Amino acid sequence: MYHENAPGEAWGQEELPGVDRISLSVEKTDVADRVDQPDLEGVEELALVHVDITMEGSANSELLKLAFEVAENDDGEWKLWRDQ
């Protein structure tokens, strides 16, 4: 999910407790900004994406409005670069 050269660390159990009991679905995405060929190793393009995600647990449902920076790697795959 995270780009192999991303700064920082990927989310772990501490950041997403109970993730095995939660269902996430992307409702809407909007690209707010793009940078072609940034000066970052292994990154072809960066994009700031605003995302509406529905998080459903066993008892409730919640709509989250988030922003993520995503990066395209050398293989053409888009992966998380950094959460905003």
C-alpha cells in the first residue's frame, strides 16, 4: 500500500486498532494537485488526492474526508506516499 521509498513508516496496528473488523470503501476521489517527475528516487509523479472513505465497523458507519499524497513508482503503480 505504501510506496517503497516513502518517508516515515506505514500504518501499523497502533494507528488502526481493530482493522481486522473494519471495512473501508472509497466513495469519491479528487486530485487537488500534481507534480510530474519530482526529484525523488523511484517516483515518477506525486499527487495530492482528497478522498471520501466510508468506514464500517460491527456497530456503526462513518464517512471520513481525508487527504493523501500518492506517488507513482517506476512500475506505474500508485501507492501512498504520505498521509496529510
